[in-house]
Amino acid sequence: MPGPTAGPVTGPARGGASAPGPPRAASAWSDESVAAAGLRAEDADFVTVGGGLAGFAVVDALRIRGVAAARIRVVSPQRRPFENLGRLIRTSQIRDDDPLRSDSGARADNVWGFPGYALHEAIGRRTLRPLWKVLTEPVGAEFYNPSPRQVARGLDREADRIGWYSMLAPGQAMLIRRRTEGGFFCLVHPADHSPPYVLRTRHLHLGTGYPALGYAPELIGYRLRHGEYFSAVNAYEPHEHVYQVLRRRAGTVLLRGAGITASRVLQRLIEDRDRSGRDVRILHLFRDLDARPPGRHGPGPATEHGWRYQAFSFPKSAASGQQREELAAMSAAERSAWISTMGGATTARRRLWRRQLDRARSAGCYRALGGEITLLEPSPRQGVRVLVAEPGGDGPLRLDVDFLIDCTGMSPRLRDNPLLADLVDSGCAGVNAAGGLDVGPHFEVRGPGLADGPGRLYASGAIARGGHLATVDSFAGLVDAAQLICDDLAARGVCTPLGPACSAAAWVKWLAHRAP
């Protein structure tokens, strides 16, 4: 799941004038041109843009390796690293104590992974059940998954320990430019609307998360044509009104999507239907409703009733096993194809969800469909009329529903974030075969305008998909990427290497909640 998008602010600066600065078209700025533009410059050894979990993981690793908080700046519109992700989790109907799609040892607040979430929960609740799940998963029990509450508490604790709040530069990153003298400039529009300024740094990291919410073209067109936002919603935007209406009266809802968010929205709809007793009918549209018998067909995840089941976004071996080594040896095109096959829309195979769906099918209130939406328009009676092109159908299927909930996910397109689009256009970053930023083995960004010099530009998280680490957008993947980035920085003298003695001493400090 993603951190916040820290995109450029295109509005005017204080006083109504455009933000000052050297020419935007220039791919590199000099100290002289910045000073001539009247921009205030602040120096930092390391700057990260975004302020979400990707940036937090890198900053945490740097602090553990001995870099002082005063040498780091975090450009972010949010104060807490879990703030934006927590908002997306809540709108996608995952409650504070619901399970996330992660495991006990994948901790962005604990690079060692021990003690894991399961041990913390076992101690806090005085029960051995979480530990039993970890010991017997996945044969004797389902995978242990932490809750949003556990993750947020751990991140808040670690943020306080490493001095996260003292490193914040509240605001939005407007532009990133290469510095002719070496390193980079980051043009910042402060959150208090004071005049823009630049951060001058040797090394810069991008951790902006997914570029944008994934609004489907049909949904965008429907809203633009009819100005109607009530009946057709994206699952990642606030849409509590849908559930409130369906608790008061009968209705039909069309759900589109086959990922973890679709599973959770379905759970909410079925639970509300059971509690309210209303006649709520659920139509579920899959892009490809696989008619084959349940099971595994080929190298991808197991399928059943249109769902593709996989415990995590990628197999565990893609994070730290054989598949990770194989992926690193592949060409960019081969990596893109593998990630597309193994990392598509999947969901966890949880008994609760499967039992709910079996019961809903038997009651006739749940029906799965296959096809693509071709048109959305207002229904003559109320709600939305949806035209669906079914595979092999004679004509479009017409559905009149009260609500459409689109769960097709986040947008991975770099151009949906103006900051990233400008970075690519200026030649500071290349794009890989999967559409993510082109990064090397240590997540260093590669681009035609990046000459070999003393400074490095790094990127991790969702914007670096298609690189050497398939799980780069998971909790464990963010920590792995941060360690690889810091290994590269250690070779450049920015921080100390994390050897056994240093790691053990740092872990003791973490356990005692002492500053690094």
C-alpha cells in the first residue's frame, strides 16, 4: 500500500505572483542562478520527498547508521508517516483492528523484524494465539496479519525515537533539478504559504507513493458529463454514504475489482446487509471471470469464482528467496512480464470471506459477472445505468443499479504526478518497461540527464515498480529498499555500514526506545 503524493504546486505564491526561480525548462540549476532568482537556499546532506513509509524507511535506516537528524530533511505535506496510508485504509473499509495484507516480521518501524507484531500482540493481550498462528501458518492456520492500529502505533513510536518531526520541512515539492556543482535542488512550497525556497542537497530520495487514485476512464467521463458524484464512487475516496443508504433501504450495488479492497468492500456490504435485514443485491463485475475449476492453472496464483488467491501481493520467495535472485538476473522486459503475471489483482484466501460469499450466493443476493464497462449514464429510475460488454455476448448487458463502487486500485502512471512527469521530461529520470522509474540495484534513479557525479537520486516504493525488487511497495520491500540505498550511501561516506556489532547495538537502543 502507498505513501502521500508530494507533487508540484502550480498555484501562485504569496502576493499572487508566480513562484520565482531559474528557468523551469533548464535541466540543471547553478548556485548562481538560484541566488539571482532571489530564492532562499537551505542545505541538507540528505533530502527525501513524500513523507510516507518509503521515505520513513530510508530516514530510519540512516538514523540507525549514525546520520544526525539535523543533516536530514523530509519534504512532506503530512506530519505522520502513516497519515495518508491510514486515510486510504479507512476509506477502503479496513477498520483499525482488521487484518492487513502483511506478515508479523514485516515492520517498517523495526528493520530487524524482531520482535514481530505477533509477539507484541501476544504480550499485550496475554494470549499465545498470535504466536500459534505464526508457528503453524499457512498449514494449520491462516497467515498472521497485523492490524492498522498495530502498524500506526509502531510507526509513531519509532518516529518519536528517531526525531522524525524535527526533520520535517512541511510543504509540497514543486520541482527537482540537478545542481551543476553536484547534487540536487528541490524547490519547496511551504505549507504556511510563505515564499518558496530551495533545499540544496548532495543526495535526494523520492518516496511519493502512487501518483494518484486510479479513476477509471468511464467513471471520469460520467462525472464530467453529468456532474454526479453520489452514485458512482471510487473505493479509495470517502463513500460512507453508500453504506448508510443501503442500511436504510433495499438496493442494488455493482462492485468492480478483484483485489484486496474489493474483498473488504464486499465484506462490509454483506455484514451491513445481515445486520440491517435489507434486501441488498450485490453484482460483482470481474474483468475476466475464469470459468475453469478452482485451483492453480499455470505459474500464476490459484483461482476460484473469478478471484485470484495469493497470501501476499507477491510470493514470499520474491522478497528473500529464489525468485528474488531470478528476478535480479532478468532483463527489464522479463521482469515486467513476471511482475505482471505474479503481481496482478489478487486477494488473500481468508475463510471468513469465502464463507460469506458462499452464503450470499446461496441466498441469491450475490452474483458474479464477467466483462468490461463500456458506458455509464444516469438511470431513468435512480442511480446509474451501466452497459457491460460480456465476452462472447451478442450485445451490451444493461444494468440499472443504485450504486457503483469501483475498486480497480491506484494509478501507477508516473504522469499522473506532475513532479514525476517533470522529472522524466527534464531527463533526470528514465522509465522502465513496467512504467516505473528506471532504478538500479541500489534504487539509484537512472536517466539521460543524470551524469556520473558526487550526488545520487534514489526512488523506492510504488514509483520504482518493475525494478530489481518485486515487493518494493510492501512493508518488507520498503525496508529492503532502504537498506540497499543506505548500503550505497555508506560506500559514499554518508553513513556507517551496518555490521553485526553496529546492528546489535542499534537493536538494543530500539528495544529500549533510546535515540540512535
